[in-house]
Amino acid sequence: MTGCQGELANKEFKLYIEDKEGNVIRDEKVKAPSNGFIDLWLPRDKSYQVKIEYDGKKAESDISTFKDDPTCITTMQLM
């Protein structure tokens, strides 16, 4: 059996998500589970700006939830 393991398992992140209309979807601290990944459930057929902060580092990305968009985003890197 194989699987993926995120680097910051069980760590707390600052999460901010806004849609393209400027509506704040989430603005909270979340804790990554033992696999190191944060699960996000967002409404379909929309575009979002996602910001994650941890230990003084930030990652930002535009993501969307349209039919052919990926459902697993693993490219956000804290810098």
C-alpha cells in the first residue's frame, strides 16, 4: 500500500479563501491531519484565491472548481 505524506503533518495553518466576487469563504486557523494535507470543500463552478500562512511563510494560489479542474492541489509551496 502506498500513499502521499505532506511535510507539515499535525501543524496549524492560517487559511484564507476568497471568491472572485470578493466574498470571504474561509478565514480561520486549520490543523493539517497526520497525512499533512488540508482538505477543502468548496462550491462548484467558481474561482478562488487561496492564501496559507505557516511559521512566517506564505503560499498563494488561484484555484477553481469547474468540471475539468483538478481535485487535488499539491503545488502550493510555503515561501
